[in-house]
Amino acid sequence: MIKIIFNDKEKKALAFDKDNLIGCCDFIEKENVWNIVHTEVDKNYQGQGIAKQLVLEVISNARIQKKKVIADCSYAKKVLEKEKM
């Protein structure tokens, strides 16, 4: 089972299969804006929606902390547009 963990200190969401890191979504914070700069999933796990889960985890935590989300990462930008964030 895939587990998504948000790590505010390191500014990323991480995906694990048991103890194996299989994906991450990194962001940088400037003032009240979180900019998602990179999303990556291990090639053996692609096509399962994990990247989207990672991006949505960052967005969810941004909302909790009342931050605006933008994306330089092309994949995250597509997710933001579809979710109308």
C-alpha cells in the first residue's frame, strides 16, 4: 500500500511503498506562496496516480496553512489547472 507523507520542514510530500521512497513533490515557500518546483515518481510506479496524490497533498496542506499555491513544475501546473486552484 502506498503511503503519502507531508514533510513541512523539508518542504515536500513523499510517497512510500512500505519503507521504500518511490516519489516526491518539492516546493519552495516565499512569503505566503508555495511554488511546486518538482514532482517525480519511480518509473516502476508511474501510471498509478501517485504524482497527483503528491501534488494534492501539498495543496491540501497549503490550504490548511492559508498559503497560495503556484507551480513551475509542468505536471503540478496541469493538476492545479484541472483542480481550479
